[in-house]
Amino acid sequence: MASDPNSKIHLVLFFSRNVSLCTWQEYGMFEREVALYNWYTDHGVRVSFITYGGATDCILQTKIPGVEILFNRRRLPSPLYYLLIPILHAKVLRRATIFKTNQISGSRVAVLAAKFWRKPIIVRCGYLLSEFAKLGNSGSPRILRKAQRYEEMVFSSASSIVVASRSMSDYISYNYSVPTSRINVVPNHVLTDVFYPNITKPSRRRLCFVGRFTEQKNVPALVEACSGLDVELVLIGKGALQNQISAVAKSYDVNVTFLGVLSHLDLPYQLCKSDLYVHASLHEGSPPKSLLEAMSCGLPVICSNVPGIDGLIQHQETGWLCGTAPKEIREAIRTVLSDKQLREHMGRNARSVIVEHYSLNVTAPRETDVIKECLRFDSTATLNNQTIPNQAISKTVSK
């Protein structure tokens, strides 16, 4: 029997700065995030994680036995650990075939490690720091320039870039003169066997939102929009604006239930109990994973017509697009709740789109192809520079 062509690949994933396996667990995203790397190991790829956690991360390794966990074993101060990662984990980094970042944040250390160990690196980017700086409320030119310099350094150093949407690819190519051949669009994956239509809807009109309680997510406007609609609004997540959201709910006499952060395995039940999912963000870098998961459950969705979402939703077919002001959100909710046939139509179509384009078995092979192409290109370039012998190349690239 022929050996698995992926078995010669050893991928090292660099976590976002100050993020650990425990962070993933705390925010209810552990199962979703590790699913891709479990898929890799099941298909012969060796995977190592470099995290910013401590020994507790090793406890969570029991849930991902095929993945090697490298963490801050010496309990160094975070800035020092950040600088020393290429040396502290030298044994693994030296023998790996390719590096990858989990997000743009914290990717500087991955880029420096790739240069130090002369490895190809894939920069995965689910959002852009510069876009958030421009669209956020900070309004600071200094923060924007800093974000742009950071992104320029990271993208110019990347062997390949993976983004979740075509608009992000266009933005990076235009603003940082990156050849489109180095940018790959691979959507965020959804565990469609976990998130699927499952239970009969209750008679109570129940709306749901999942995400962080930040200004970007526009949750106070969503709460205000529910005033006078006789609905129950269920909010899943946490964040700095929770007290403000509670005050708005009290002021407008809106029935709001806070469920906190739920695990990835508990979330589908709460989504399926709802009649409608509403995501009224002011801006997004790419289609939010919580939105994709709601669509996978067959929920009709209402979304703000903003960058990062507008390319996903076909109005009145796979969802309903609206503005970000309370009045606009309220009118969208009223319209969709009053039309059962429309809700069922959008819910069926939403589920079909996710299964066809966003399921793990669709996106994971596409990202694996990116890894192989990156290794193939890097091997050719290395050969042209005559830096390592051909025999070593043949051991690295899957044919």
C-alpha cells in the first residue's frame, strides 16, 4: 500500500499573541478551532501548536492527542517568551517543514521564526488590523499607520496568505502590492454535522445573537430594535458592554436573556431553539463564524449590509440584509417574523450554502492544497538558490 503523501508534512501553528488552548476553551471555540488540525492529523500531517499558555494547556491535549503542544514551560514574562520562541522551541522548529499563523495578530514572531529557520510560512488572516483601525471608533491615524506597517511587514514576508473572503484578498493585493498568486481564499469552516437543523421551533418568538459584546457588534442597537416587538432576545457571549446592554434592555423594556459563553457542543441546541438569528455588526473582516453556524442550523438570518457580510448573503434568498440603525433592524425583524414561508425558504437555502461551501470536508482539502503548493514553490526557489541539496527537498514535498 502506498504511503500517505501528507506524512512528510510537519506543520507548526503559531497561536495569536497571548492566546492559549485555555483561551479557546474559555470562549467556547475549542472544538471548532481544533477540528481542522484533527482533520490534518487524520490525513497524515504532523501538527505542533505553539501557544501562550502554561501547563494547563497540556491537560487539554487529551482532546487532541495527535497534536504536539509547545507552551511557556518556563513561565517567562509574556514579552520575553514572545521574543524567545524561535530559540525555546528550536528542536521542533528546526525539523518542521512549514509554519502557519492562526491570525494576523501575533504573526510577527512566526515570521521572524520562519526567517531564522528558513522555513516557508502561511499567514492566515481572518480580519485586518488596518480595516478595524479605520472602521472602529478609535479614529487614531497613529494606530492606523502602525497597523499598516505591521501588515506590510507580515504580508511581504509570507510565502502564502490565506484569507476568508475575496474582498480581503483584493484589499491585501491592492494596498500591499502582494501578487494575487500568493493569496488564497479559503472560507472559515463549519462543523455541519454538529450545527444542523435539529428540533421543532417553539411558539415563542425567540431571537438569538452569538458574539462578543463590543462596539463593533452593535448589540445595544439590536436590543433597542427589539422594543415593542414582543420577542425574547437571547444573547450568547460576553464582553465589556454587557452592563450597557442590560441598561438599554431595561430602558426599552426588552426581554433579554444572557446565556454567557457556551461550548461549541452546547451552542447548536440554543440556535435551533430560536426562530431567527440577528447579526447587526457595524463591520466585519470576513463572514463571522457564529453567523455561518446559525445558517448551518437552518436558521433564517438577518444581517447588517456591511463589508465582511454582504458578500455572503443573497438578500431574501439566503438571508435578509438591513442597515445598522435600530429602526432599520426593527423593520427587518418585523418583516421576517411576519412571513413564515420566507423564513423557511431562507433557512433551507442558508443550510445548503454552508454545506456546499463551508463544511470542513470542503475547506480542509483546499487549505491542504495551499500547504502543498507553498512547499512545492519554496522547494523550487530553494533549489534555484542552491542552498540545500535536492535529496532534502524530496523528503519535504509530497509528490
